[in-house]
Amino acid sequence: MGDFAYFLEWRPRLVHDRRMALSRLLRVLVASTILVAGCAEVSAPPRAPLIMSFDDGWGQVFVANLDGSGLRQVSPTVGDDSTDSLYGHSAALSPDGTQLVYIRGGRFIELVDLDSSESRTIREGGQYAVFSPDGSRVAFSSGSGVSIMNTDGSDVRVIVEGQGGSGITFSPDGSRVLFTVGGYIVAAPMAGGESKVVLRDQFWNADPAFSPDGSTLVFSSNRGGNHGSEIYSMPSGGGEITALTDTYAVHPKFTPDGSRIIYTRATTQSGETVVDIATGNRAEIASMNPDGSDQKRLTPRSITAQMPSIGGGS
């Protein structure tokens, strides 16, 4: 009886203590749930969609999702006259996919805000333009060389004098620009200094582009022996050159994760790829694995498309 009485005496206190402990546990669980939910909201912002830009070869510039959906025109519609002051070509997206630059009227560098669709001229005298890897600057070529400037057109600085290159691209770390002059590929340091030839041989080489990790360089070349060009890859430091396409293809670009290459290829009107450019009468954007496998069309058959660029996805 004594032990039982002792239990009865302490039972209310035990129940009270257990209730207090349970109450404290519930408060901790609720607080933890709120904390986790709050962290989830802060640490998981929505990712920007991965998009591509291109021109149609007739003076209009477009953007679309990487699968070809969501196609929209971002430059004015022009007539068939390539001398029209609104004629646009050579579009390039900013790394975050929010802005785009293209060449208007053969000499004006136009910058478009893709959210607002507002467009403004940031420089006269450009032939090709591309964003730096951090999106803060634009490199461009002109008849007098290759230069770099802020995205508002200010603080212009010449990188290379006397060589008006095409196909400008940056190294992934932004320390160098690559461009094509007379069928060979040249690299120039952003900090200034002597340019270096990356690839020069008996073939016409163009359209250089780095893989995101900087280990591989892809480019177009006529080394296939056909009346056209194919896409090739090589180690960025030099080495064996590997063919990625055996039909006419140019303008390769890696996706930001390095998993695919998008490019321009020539086809017949019915969609068959061609070896000789003389037999092709339209261009389309396609994609492939970095080893050249799984080649497939991205843009709809209803539109011609060339010179792709990629942005967004971060």
C-alpha cells in the first residue's frame, strides 16, 4: 500500500511533467517546421529558363526555348533588302538570358531587354558582338580590330588592333577572346598583350567555341573535302581534331552544362541534311551530344534559322 500510495501521490506530478515535456516537444517541432519551410523558400529560387536566339537570314532575330517552343520575334520585321537600316543578324544572348545584342543595319550594335522588349543602340561601327561570361561587358569586332565595352556602350577599349575578326567568343574564365581572321583562329588576352594563333593550317577554320570547363574547343572547318564545312572538336590546348558532323554544319555552341552542342546545319526543302552547300536551300538549328551523336532538329520547319546563341538556365 505504501508503494501504491507513493505512486498515487506522484502520479499527478508525473502526468503534469509529461504534458509539459510534450508541449515543449510540439513547440520545437513547429519551430523546426517553420524554419525548414523558410529555408526552402530562400534557398530554392526559380531557375531561369534556358533559351536560344538566332536570325532567320532575312533580317529578323528570334528567341525560343531550347526545344524550339515559345518562338518569338524580338527585332523589327524588314523587307528583302539587306541594306535596310533595321536588318538584324548575329544575335547573342547574355549568360543569364535576360538581354540580347545583335547587329542592326550592318553596323549598329543593338541591345534588347527581353523582359520589357525595349531596344537601344549602344554602339555604331560593329560587325559582330558577344557578352562576356559575367554579362557585364560586350566584345565586338569592327574594321579596325576587336574591342570591349560596358553593356551601355561606355568605356570602350581596343583589345586587338588591325584585325577585324568574326565569330568572337570568350574563354569560360573571361581572360581571353577567340576570333577568326582569314580562316585561322586567334586568341587575344583581355589584359592586353600579344595575340596567339590557336589553329592555322591549309583549311578554313571558323566559329570557335569553348566547352564550359574550357577543356574542349569546337569549330567549323572545310577539312572534310566537301563544298562546305563540318563541325570538329579538339583539346583547347591543341591536339587531335575529331569530326562531329559529316554533313554541312557551322556555328557550334555548347549548352551551359556542356551536355549538348547546338549549331546551324543546311538541309533540303524537305529536311534532308546535305554534304555540299550547293544542294541545300535552307538552314535550321540542330543539337547533338559533344561526341557528335544524337543529332536532331530544334527549330520548326516553318522558319529558317542560323547562328544560334544560348542563355539562361541559372
